[in-house]
Amino acid sequence: KQKAFIFDLDGVIVDTAKYHYLAWKKIADSLGFEFTHEHNELLKGVSRVRSLEIILGVGNIKATQEQKDKWLVEKNEDYLNYITNMEADEILPGVEVVLQWLKNNGQRIALGSASKNARPILEKVGILHYFEAIVDGNDVTNAKPDPEVFLRAAELLGAVAKDSIVFEDSVAGIQAANIANMVSVGIGSRAILHEAQYNFNDFTEIATDFLQTLVNQ
Ligand code: B16
Ligand code: MG
């Protein structure tokens, strides 16, 4: 059977959360409040604009729209500096083995990410060619847990929801997949991603037997 396999980007394919963190921390530092790794967890899968709102909430900072727009530009410029030197060694363990298996077995692959920088990142780490469709932060109006991003990706691959499988590291992303009636596979801690239908700590735990089961379902 041919299925649609939809991958989130940050936290699933690459660990860009650390770069988002450094870039946001710079903004927080300049405003004089502490922005910790725990705070950074709140930003996973969340859009850039919403991330800023959360950060300003942490620092209890009120600002005009003009000021917010300035910080958003600053943060992204800084983030782009961090990702500019990304290479294949930043692909998370086991990811490429899974992509290659899916490709070898005639399966269709799409990206479903909240990031507006998704395409250049896939290009830099050298795996853009696996993806038949890319739906990212530039294409959707409703953020996860709204299922829009995954529904669009499935549509572009010509698959119905029940023949679509989503790999996600964020709670909002797992919820989006479940709302869309897709198969949800959580990548990361079971304690956090307990709403996922399946759960693995990382892609090295995903055996081809499991992929074959998903294809046959
Ligand atoms: P950008 P994902 C999300 O990507 C990140 O998890 C989130 O932390 C980030 O704020 C968001 O992309 C927007 O990214 O500023 O590059 O547009 O996990 O949905 O792939
Ligand atoms: Mg993610």
C-alpha cells in the first residue's frame, strides 16, 4: 500500500530548538530577565509570533506592536546566523535510515512544520530530495494543534487522513495529528507525548518491521 508519511522538522529531523533558544535568550537578556531551558519547552511547535508572546509573558513585559515586530526580526536574523552552518551531521540519529526505507518502499513523504525556515534547513542538511511536499509556517494560517498543516500535506501527497502517519515531538503536533484522524507517532518522552498512538525516544528505536506494519494497516 502507499501511505503518506508526514514529518515535523524541529525536534524530529533536526535539533534546532537549541538555536531557537539561543536567539530568544538574547532578546530576553537584552530585556533583563531570565529565559531558561524549561521556558524554551513552551515554545516547541509554536509559531514565531506566539513564541514572542510567551516570552514576553515570562518577563512580564508589555510592548507596542512596532517593538514586537522589531524583536521578531532580530530573533530571526540571529536564528538564521545559527542555522547557516548546519550540515548533515545535525540530522538526528536514525532519521535518514527511515527516510531511505520509506523511499525504497515506494512511500510518499512530506514535511509539516510550523517553521518559516524549513526549506533552507532541509537543503543545508542535504535531505530536501526525500520530500515530495513541504507545508510550513509560510503556508498555513492556523497553528498546531489545528490540523491544517498536516491536512494540507496529506492533500498534496494525494492521501486521505487515515492513510497518513505523522511524526511529531510536540504535544500540540500530536493533538493536531489526532484531530486530523491520522496515525500519530510521538518522538520523545512518553510522559510528555502520552496522547500519541505510538511513541519512541528517537528514530533509532523505529525498526523497519514497525514501518512495514504502518504501511500494511
Ligand atoms: P521559525 P516545528 C517550530 O517548528 C519550532 O518547534 C518552534 O520552536 C518555532 O518557534 C517554530 O517552528 C517557528 O519557527 O521562527 O523558524 O518560523 O517543530 O513545527 O518544525
Ligand atoms: Mg517540532
